[in-house]
Amino acid sequence: MARRAAEYNEIKDCTFVPSTLPGAPELKPVEIRGLDRHLELKELQKRKEEELALREAEVFGLNCKFEGNTVPEPFEFNTEARYDKN
């Protein structure tokens, strides 16, 4: 905290304002080789992940909407049918 306060006190009175020359050359955009392909591959990967998420939602029923509740019904073991085969 003390270091930050010292740095602030050191630069608070700074009046530096950079000046540009009227005849200074204008900066042109820099061409980065392979950037277009990189961005294309990132877009393809993003699209692939979205398609995978949609497919998973379809297959695993993540978007399934149920009407009403499941009603449990009584059951019984049909053990007599198993023993009558002999």
C-alpha cells in the first residue's frame, strides 16, 4: 500500500502530453498471416459444439416437457406363471 502511495505521489504532477508531428506517416493495418484461417477454424469449432449440444439435448431428452405427473400403479409378482411351466 505504501509503495502504491509513493508511486502515485511520484506521477501525480506529471504533465507530459505527447505531440504528433503533422508530417508523421500514418500507421497502416498489419496483415497477420493465418489469422483468417484461425478465425474460420474457431467458428467451425463453435458451430460443431452447438450442433453437438443440440444433438445431446435431442437424444437425452433435455428439452422434453411433460404434461402432468406420473401416476404410480400397484404391481404384483406373477410367480404362479413361473412355476406352472413344469
